[in-house]
Amino acid sequence: MVMSYLKEREMNAVSNELAQMAKRLNHSTLWRNGSPLCIERLIAQDCNSSTSN
């Protein structure tokens, strides 16, 4: 069960990072013309891993 949960978190790295960021911030945030660098990196990693499989 734990392995399944960890794999799901790994597969949803962007949503997990956004959820963690929401916990840390004390205000609402809206990104109109871009996204946080950490999210852009995760998206790039996700795209790279999906093309290599």
C-alpha cells in the first residue's frame, strides 16, 4: 500500500508540489503569464521521463 501511494505521488509531482506550496503560502496566488520555477522544472522532468519510456 505504501509503495502504491509513493508511486502515485511521484506520478503527480506537479499537483503534489502545488499542494505543498499552498500549505506554505499565507495568501492566494494566481500565475497568469508563467508558473513558479519549481513547477516548470517538474513539468520538464515529467515530459522528459514520458518521452524516454
